[in-house]
Amino acid sequence: MLQSIDGKIAGGFFREKQTLELAKIYSDISKDYNGDAIIYGTTTAKEMFFKF
């Protein structure tokens, strides 16, 4: 999971070069595990699935 230093899981920091590199590493590791599911918290689920 990626989050900012203040604990937020959304924001402009996701566009930073270093964050994009870390997101790629996270994605690669996640794919290696070949999991059957992903668990999202309430905040993430609302942001990803309930766009108004």
C-alpha cells in the first residue's frame, strides 16, 4: 500500500516520479502473489467506485 507521510492515501503525491516507481514495484510484487482478491478500506472503495 502506498500512502503519503501524513497517512493520506490519495492526493497529488501519486503523480511524483518516486511514487510512480514505487507503485510499479508494488504492482509487480502483487502480481507475483497471484491473489484471488483485493481488500479495500472504506475510503479507498468510495474514492474508486463511487464517483459522483
